[in-house]
Amino acid sequence: MKRILLGSAASVLVAGAALAEGHAEEVKLGIILGYTGPIESLAGHMADGAEEAMSEVTESGLLLGGATVTPVRADTGCIDNALATSNTERLIAEGISGIVGGDCSGVTGAMLQNVAIPNGMVMVSPSATSPALTTVEDNDLFFRTAPSDAREGEVMTEVLMDRGIESVALTYTNNDYGKGLADAFQTAFEAAGGEVTISTAHEDGKADYSAEVGALSAAGGDILVVAGYLDQGGLGIIRAALDTGAYDQFVLPGGMVGDSIVENVGADLNGSFGQIAGSGGDGAAKMTELGEAGGYDGTSPYTPESYDAAALIMLAMQAAGSMDPADYGPMITSVANAPGEEIYPGELAKALQILADGGEIDYVGGSAVELIGPGESAGTYREIEVKDGAIETVGFR
């Protein structure tokens, strides 16, 4: 994040006045993501997106009468439950008032059950997509701006059927994310008349995936679906499949989509395709502009969702007139949905003023936010294809 939080004598006076009115002069928000591990190439941009929203709110001077927002980063390792849990405990002890995170589904569940719920802390995840998180009794503490894999399984089926592919082999990373997506996809694909010749797990962090690829190849299938991570096991599966000639085309779900996968595989990935949570329109365009101005990639996977996660927390605080998660948690859905004035990235000051004046907002954000059911995103998907060594968007679903 290249932007600098601006201070002035005037802002100090406003913060002091706000403190006199009972508000804090500083709000700390945790950004707890996998800065190491199998999605580390994405996490930095995600954090930058969240910090963009926090910087924007601080510079407005309008949150809770003038509070500043301080981001505090901590690592989940993506797949390290112990690390994620201990870092979440540490940040709560340091006085955070909300969490943007976790990122991967398993660590998010661990953070939620072991730390956030017992401590009454709000979490808004930009990228945890396991269907298992839908049914957690979270006391209005857990929300997500990326849609559930139950929906992605349906979208992936539509993409394959539209391309005339009715037989696939399927491998998934052996954790909550991989198993949840694999099950959702297989259910949807078979219901549509497709055949899954094999569905088998792979472990992350191995040096050799030739045995796994051998089993997948022996089972047959017109194409290989790789429900893994782009910086670890999923990448290893693709490299082994290409090296042995077992497959030359792959289906890439959300965990496999990012610039590093094409950089690491090269032209051999051309023709592979898939989908990832994302939207087009004004919100996405404005995120692109903010990223260009701020020195980060606003189009990187789950970066708009991260901006939106942070924005929802702060806007809910404003609507509740409080930084206490018990007060603002129940307001997140109301600021995310109609009725109210639509709010896009770069318009958080306007939203804060509307709420301060007693009005209503409908936060659209960078990912077309709409929260349904137990605080999760209705979700749209960006259909992608690798062409000439780059990931191109070919449509939205």
C-alpha cells in the first residue's frame, strides 16, 4: 500500500471532539491472511485492497466523529490452523475491533470457532468459500464477500457443459476448501448428466505428483479439474500432468486463478479455463483505478472482495454508532443491501456522511456485494481462459 495516511491539526481536533463524545480516536482492524503458504502470491494485493478502504475512511475524518483506522496484518499460512489461531488471539489481545479474514476455508473455520466466537469478534472473509461455513452458529459475527463453493460448483458445471465437456477427472487439495468444492462440483456435474471418472485428494507441499497424475490419467476423462492452490499442490499436479503428457488442458477453479500460475507454467497452460468470484461493471472499474493510483493490482483475485470486507466493517460501525462488534455486527447486512444509495469503491466518505445523517446505503463495492442468508455473498463469477500466456476474462456468470 503506497498511500500515506494524512494527519493535521484539524484532524486531531476532530478526533479529540469525537473522544469527548464517547468514541475512540483509533480503530484497529486485523487483516489476517496467508502471507505465506499456497496463496501467498495473492495475499499482498488482498491486504492492499483492505488497507485502501481503511486509508480512505481515515482521510475522510467521518468515521465515528473522526476516528482513524489502523490496519494490523497477521499471517494464517492459509493452511496452518495453529498459526492462524494464535495470531488471531494475539491481535484481539492488542485491541482490534474487527477482522478482515481469514482467507482459506480451514483456517477461517478455526479462527471463527476457536477465537472469534468466544471473544465476540466480527470476521468478514474475502475468500473463504467452503459450504461448511454456511451453517456455523456465528451469532452475527461471520460474513463473507466471496460466494460459497456450493455456487461455484454450479457455475463450473455450466462452464463445462457450455463447452461440450461431459467427462472429467477431478483432484482436490486435501482440506475443507478442496473437499467442499469437489463435492459441490461433483453433485452439480452429475446432476447435469456429466461423469466424474475419479475424485481424489492431493496433499500440498510435495515434490513429486507423478503417482497422483498416474491415477487420474488411468481413470480417463476429457479434461482434468484441479481444485487446488496455485502456489503449491495444484501447480505441482499441472506440472506433472504436462511432463507426462497425461493432460494438456485444465479446469481452474478460484484457488488456481492468479498471475503466478501462468508465470510458472507458461504457454503450456494456454487453452485452460475456469472461473473465480468476481464481477464487472462500475465497481470493478473503480477498483482498477484505485489500484493503479495506489501501486497495487486492484484486479487481482479477491482484492475487490478484501476492499469490500473492510468497507462493510467500517460502514456498519458508522451505522451502529459504535466500534463494538456486538453493536455493529448486526448492521453489516443492512449496509450491504438495498434500500439505500448505491456506494462504490472510492465513495466511502459519501457513505459515512449519509449514515451520519441518518440515511441508508446499499453498498455495492468492487464485487457487487449482496449478502444473503447467514451473511454470505450471493456472488457473481468471472469466467476466465488462458490465452497467449495471460488470464483473460471471457464472461460473467
